Amino acid sequence: MMVRHAFVTLVGLGSLVALSACSENEAAPVPPVRPVLSMVAAPQGAEAVRFTGTVQPRFSRDLGFRVLGRVVSRHVDVGQTVTAGQVLAELDPTTLSLAVRQLEAELAKAEAQLVYATATRDRKKVLVGHKVASQADLDTAEESLAGANAAVTRAHAALDKAQEQLSYTRLLSETDGIVTATSAEVGQTVNAGATAITVAQADIREAMVDVPDEMARAFKVGDLFTTALQVEPSIHADGRVREIAPQADAATRTRRIRITLDAPPPTFRIGTTVIASPQQITQSAIELPRSALLTADDRTFVWVVDETAMTVSRKPVEVADAAGETVRITRGVEAGTRVVTAGVNSLTEGQTIKLDPEMVP
């Protein structure tokens, strides 16, 4: 009887263990294997990107006459090279020349009066010394001499002003450069200060290119570019980004980038068409679809695929900017990493996944 009772007890314990195992399996079901969309993260291939632009001057001067007058000659045309101090155009100087001649005569008269006043003062001084003339006579002569001196100074100032006005009838180039525009023709009357000729300073040249807005976000001031002539790519010059337009053009959705060229060859003339391409791009910058981002606790994550274990893990990332349906990742994802690109809100840490061959790029 005791043997039978022990057997029954063992059978009962075995049954309990089996039931316990079944209960644990039912309480912890295995997560389902989920197919996901994914892609391998890679830096943007900016080295293959090229932009068409033109050579432009960094500094340009709008030159105009400082006096009203009629243009009697213009010595330069658009595209002509000029040097500092070169005469570009001239106004009719007749009126101002006559004014100068009149003031020269007035100056000569004032100087003659000064000579006479000086001699009179000296004579009165001698007479007073001999007590032939009174002190009042000497004071009058001194006053006349002072007036004559003032008249000479006034005449000199008026003549200098008139001569300066006369010099304004000749328009001079302020720097070495190239004439890029002319707006005054011979026979035309121009107002003082109105632009007559535009001269571009040729020693500092830039490549001006228009870049699509979503691509311009990848560049920053100081980035290196290589520019080459469109007609002769073997002729090239390096440069750095000096300026990036803060906003895209409303019509073309492009941003204007100005690249200051470093010692460009003479063939890089102003207005020449060039091809500009970036020398490098930050390799840590990755572009992903916007759908790959998961936001939680005020932080941004992506799901990274472990292709050996076929599981996913959440990894924090830093986003530089977003353009359309793409985002630019600057930290957190390395090139060659496979990232889930859809359904990121329904995944869990360590979940087993599978890559559908039709979905794998």
C-alpha cells in the first residue's frame, strides 16, 4: 500500500510540473517576427554634384559725374579693361572753364590790391616814424592791408572750388577693373550723381551659383569648392563659400551661393560660365526618410537593425535639418548601418524582424 501511495504521489507531482510549464508558456508568448522596410545609411554623394554658375566681381562701383553737364566723349565700352585713374568719359567743360578764368582774374586783382596795401602800410609806418603822419593814418593802412589779405584768401578758395568743379567734368576709374555697364551716351545731359559707368573690380572674383534649397542646406560658409571653365574644364580654380542666401527664391526654390576664388587664372573673366563642385562633404552626415524618425521623451531616435541576430534596437540621433521628406542626421548613425524606415512607432526593443527581399534596397 505504501509503495502504491508513493507512485501516485510522484505521478501527481509530474502532472503539476507539466501544468506549471504550460502556464508559464502561456504567460510569456514569443513576440511575432515582423517584416520591416529598411535601408542602409550612406552619406550624400555631394562629390558628384555640379552646379553651373558665372564669374562675378565681389566689389563693383557705380561711377557718375559730380556735376550736371552734357557728355562730350566716352572712352570705354562694356567689357573693356581699365586701370585706376583712367579717364572714362568727359562733360562739356566750357561753362566751368569760364568760371575758373573769371576767378583767376579776381585773384590777380586781389593780389595786386594786397601789394598796394602792403606798400601803403610800409610808407605810412615810415611817415609815422618821422612824425609826418598820424597814428590814425597808420591804423587805417593796417586795416586796409588786413582786408587785402582776406580778399586774396577768399579769391584763392573760390578759385580752388571752381577748379575742383572743373575736374568733375572728367570721370575717372577709381580702381583697376572691367567695365560692366554704361548708361551715358555722347550728347546726353546727365545729372550730378547719376550712374554713368559701372566698373567691376577684377582682382577679387567670385563664382555665383544657384543651388536647390534642399541641397544648399548641406553647405556652410567656408566649405571648399572647385570651379572650372565650362568650355575648358582643365582650367580650374579653388575657392571657399563666402555667402549663402538665407532664404530660397520663391520662384525657383534655389539659394544663391557666392564662392570667393583663390588666385583665379586670367581666363576666369567676369561673366564667364563655370562649373562648381564641392570638394568634400562631412562624412558623418546621413540622409534618411522622415518616416525613419521616432520621437519620444523630447528626443529623436531611429531603429537600427542587427543583421546577424535579425533584431532591432533604438538609437538616439541628432538631426541637422529637414528638407521635404528627407532629414539630415549629423550624429548617431554611421555609414553602412541598416535603419528601419517605416512603422517605427510599433516596434519594441530587441524585437525580431525579417527583411523582405523585395523591400531590401
